[in-house]
Amino acid sequence: MAELKEAVASQQHQEDRGIKRDEDTGEEDSAGSAPAAGRSDAAADGDSKPSTTTPDRHISIQTKLEGLEMLVDLNGAGRKSCPLCPEEKFKACYSHKLRRHLQNLHWKVYVEFKGSRMCICHLACRNPKPSLSGDQVSGRHMAHFHCVVCSVTIARKTDMISHLKRHFNKGETEASYPGGSDAQMDEPAPSGQAYEILKELGTNVQLLPNHSTPMKSDTYFNRKMKTNRQLVFCSLAVLAEERNPLECLDAFGATGIMGLQWAKHLRSTVRVTITDISDTCVKMIRENCQLNNIRADGGSRGPRGPDRAGCEPETAPVATVEVAKMDANVIMHLRPFDYIHLDPFGTAVNYLDAAFRNVRNLGIISVTSTDTGSLYAKSPNVTLRHYGCHIVRTEYYKELAARMVVATVARAAARCNKGIEVLLAVAVEHFVLVVVRVLRGPTQADESAKKLRKLVHCQWCEERVFLKLGNMVDDTVPCNCHGSLPGKTAVQLGPLWAGPLFNTGFLRRMLSAAVQHSMDDIQPLVKTLICESECTTLKSLVHGSSVLSNQVECGVVIKTLQSGEDGGPADQAGKRKSGEDCGNVVKKLKPDASLDHPAFYYSIHRHSIRRMNMPKLNKFLQYLTEAGFRVSRTHFDPTGVRTDATLQQFKSVLTKYSVPTGTNTGAGQSTASSEKAV
């Protein structure tokens, strides 16, 4: 009923406006001139406004006050109605009162966007709610704003501001209503809008204003992921030293910066393919290729010869990449690759099966996971769905997340009869990066599957131990919490990856690549990873070619191209053999059980003694080393200590060298030195 009343009132309002305009024109309009009739029809339709607005734009959207005043003839005699208010809200009045009404209400209550004002409108443009009376709708709920971009009507000013911000984040800053703009919808940014140019590792990329909002932008770019991109680059550079050319895939291109960095710095040793499912991203990647003087081939699998003469730039391109609009799972099922990088928004579990299907033997897969809510035990139900693991919040939650991702990768590889060797597992900032080498064969798959074990974790003292194959849960945690405290204190977590998380030889070669390409930001991190992989506190790292010539991974010795050049002639057929080859010489060795990597770490602050001053962290590491334990710092926690000592032994050493609060530090040090001498 209320809708019918509003419709009748609006129709009467339009008729009264037409009648009054006919009366105001007088005898000269009744003479029958066609322009006068056209002006009256235009006034009735509400289109008699300046050229600053288009015919399809609502009359409440103006750029100047004069345009709002031109909606009605304020110079004529007689009473006139407001063009933005119904009769029951604002009755017809004289020109001076109507002018004040337009200035004080409609022009001052507005939302501005790109030079246009969306003035408040009280017309019956919105459908009133059936539960409200007509007076309430016309008095309060009829006030609204018309969006200048999509013509939607929104009642609240704050909601309209948020709505416009979403348009801006998507790059939609021009009107997209029918006939309102000549801009194409598939443009990544409106014409005339300047891109932001960012340079990283000698590579320039264009960024949209919305590049930092992943849920609202196709071309997402995160500046904080620079560490991740450099680590991935170094891992690819190490693989390029073993064999080339490499078929590399950046499965989620976005702006394409990672694939462009590969092609620009590694040149002919890699053949880069960048894919994305979004048309906007593919167009942005091609523009970034032109910006870096890199030739972008189409999505076809044709030869990588020179492009057509009309498409070539003035100077010769420094590299060539293949840009394809394709789903990541599809292209990984269709083509084999030597190096695959997966960096989706959130979890990457949906792409692991396709990644291991066609990856070549001794190839590398790097996985970046950013779903920290499920990785860090904030959403246990999501963790169980995605990773099939049960975890709780612990002091070593970052390493727990890394081992959980590796376990998921190992299961995906085992389904394709492939095993993995973990080369690198990093959890810094808001991402978890896992880099694994693929080893073909059911034997390697079985060996990797044996390293998936349950973890017994004490919820009181946070002692933890991996269950051995076939062991029962009882009396496996080396703590007495289950006997001194009532109830069950230990829980089973996992299954998790129980093997090592680092490969020292690979990390040393990554450090060499970081030095070679002037990546000063990640060199301290890689040095920490090397010390952590060796479980040592040594500060001196050797970068000589003799040390980096060989690399032992999962009982496999891999010789690089430099060491293979002296051994014999290269294979002219270009095939990768499992025997003696120029690029790879594979020899089976027996794994050394004495070099098992200590799992997890202890936080010195978490296990500190009350009313006791702890020693400095570096001093404490020295004390643990003197006690006969392997010890190192960890990148997972700045206060963490990775050691093969149990928690009880860890606490005993910490208690021995801690000083009671309020005592003299010098006396405490002398006491510690005397105990040390004894």
C-alpha cells in the first residue's frame, strides 16, 4: 500500500511540475515554438542540467552548485517544487526559499568522489520496507545517495563511503552504468589514472591502487613478501646450476614479478611460464613484460623463436616468458616442469596433486601458505579439513605449522609414487615457505611416508616427542607431569613430518646465490638457517667453490655443472639420466643416523625460573655446548633454542647458570665460574 501511495505521489508531483512550467512560460510558449516544447519535456524528465553530467546519470549527482540550481527555473515567477524532494516533504515555494533549500540541504549533505558530489535525494527511488508506515519511510528511510559508479542507491552516508572505497580498490573509478562512460570493463585501471611503479631486484612492475587488498583485487601485490620471493629465487638459481635449461612455472602470477625476476636474472638457463586465471592479471603481466623489455609469448606451446617483427620492441629483449591464461591445475596436468612455485591466496592443498603429477625427477616444488589462521591453531576445524592434522597452540607453533605443511606435501607426493627431500622450511612474518626436491619411485615414496608420525605433547610443561613406528602412547613423554598432576596431560598431535627441515648443502649454495645477486636482505636469514641445519653456533661460513661443489640430499650426491665439466664429455642427447651425466651424478649412500636433526626448540623465556635472572642467550648456548649438547638458534623464534637435550636437561642447565633476583651480578658470575671450574 505504501508503494502505491509513493508511486501516485511521484506521478502527481511530475504532473504538477509540468503544469506549473507551462503556466510560467505564458503566451510566448503557447505560440507553438518547438524549442519551448522541448525545454518543457526536458524539464519534466529532469534532464535540464549542465553538460557536466551524462543523460543516464541521476540528477542528484552534480559537480557544481549551479548545476543543481539549473534543475529548476529559479528566475521565473510563482511557486516551484524541489527536484529532489516529494511534495509531502517539501511543498512548492518561491525561488529564494527554494534556493536556500537546495544550498543548505542537498548541496551540503553529500558524498564526494572524483570531483562529483552525490547529493542527498528524497525521491521515491528506493522500495520502502513493508513493515514501516508511509510517514516513517518518507521522513527517514527515503533519504539516500546514488552511486556515481554503479547507480546503486544507499541510505547511509558511511555505507556509501565504504561502497565507493570498494570501487576504488577494484580500480573502478569511472561510471559503469549503461552509456555513462566509454571505458571498457576489462581495463585494469581507468584511462588517465597513473600506475604506481615499484622496482624490486632490478624488476619494475605496475601496481594498481588496490594492490594491497587481496580479496578486492586481482593483481594483488604484497611488499612484505619480498623475503619469500628472494628465497624462492635463490632456490631456483641453485637448481639452474645443476642443469639447464629449466622449465619453470609461476602458477599464480598476479603482477608477474616473481616470474619476471627469474627470466631477467637467470636469462637462458630458465624457460619461465607465468599463468593466472584472471584476464586483468594476464594483461597486467604482459604490460610488465614490456616495462622490463621482456618478450611475452602467447599461451601456445609453440617454439620460443622471435616474435613477429611488428611486435618486437626497438631493442632486443633480454629474455622471453610465456604468459598464459589458464588454471594452475590444468597447466600442471598438461605439461611437465622442473620447478614449480605455488603461492595461492591461503592454502595450497588443492594444487599439490596436480603439481606432483608431471614434475620431473629431481625437480623442485616450492609451496607458500598464508592461511595462518589454520596453520597456527587458531581454527582447528579448518586445519583438520585442509591438512588432516590435529594441533593445539604450543610454544613451537611455527615449526609445528611448517612440519604440518611438509607432511601434507609428502602425502600428495606419495599418492603419485614419489618421495620428497625437504630442502628448506621457513615460517617468518605471515607465511610458511616449504621447498622440497622430488624423488621418483615407490621406494622413495615409502621412505618419505615412514617419516610421518604422531607427536605426543604435554600440555603442562610442553615437552614433546615423536612416536616411533609401532609404539604405544603410554610413558613416551620424558616428563613426570602425568604422575604428579591429576588427569591426562599429554595429547597426540599430527601426523607431522618427523624428518629434517633443512639441507645444509642446498642452503650454502643458496647463500652463494644471494651474494652473487646482491640480496642483502635475506643473507642473515640464510646464515641463520645454515647454523640451524647444522645445529651449531659457528659464525664463520665458507663460501668456497670446493665446499659448494657437491650436495648430499636424502642419500643422493648431486654434482653441479661446474664439477661435471671436469669429469668427462657432456651428453649430446640432452637427456637427464639417473647414472653418470654432465648435469647430475647420482650415487646412493647410507644415511648417517648420527646427523639426525633435532626436532623443535625451547623458548628460554617460556621455561625461565621465577625470581631468577637468566643468562644472556648467547652465553646460555655456550653453556649447553659445554654440557655436551648440540645447540643452535632458530629463525622460528628469536628467543628459541634448538637442541637435542630434553626439557629436564634444558631446565637444569638454565637453573644452574641463573642468578637470584636482587643479588650482585658479579657475585653470580663468580659463582658460575667456580661451578664451571669444579
